[in-house]
Amino acid sequence: MNSLIVKRVIDEANYILDTKETIREIAKVFNVSKSTVHKDLHERLIDINYKLYEEVDSILKYHIDVRHIRGGQSTKKKYKNSF
């Protein structure tokens, strides 16, 4: 694997551990697509550093668990501002 990709994957993993941000937010910071971040953190990281993968995976699972709550808050905010 290209050394630049490995460095980006590690940087993304450390960033999510420090900030607990979502994949979309990480994609904006690293200037890559959310698909790339997803692939980096789910497929590439497991081969590079399994222990780091486990820590990142727990954060990503939390984001999935609260996704419906965030969506509801976003919809509420949208309709509150439209009236």
C-alpha cells in the first residue's frame, strides 16, 4: 500500500479518536470523499493497525446508534426555521 495512503489512514484514525467527529466532518478536514474515509477506516485500517481499528470502530458504531436522533434534531431545526 502506498505510504501516503497509510499516513492518511493513521491520521484519520487519530483524528476521530481525538475529536469523535463523524465521517462527513473528517472528509471535509482531510479533503477527501466520505467514501474514501469510510474505506480507510473500515477496510484499510484493519490491515494497518488492528488495535487502532477496534477503537475507531467503537466510535463509528456509536455514530450509527445515534444517527436517528441527529436526523430528528436536524428535521426539527429545518421546520422551526421555515416558519
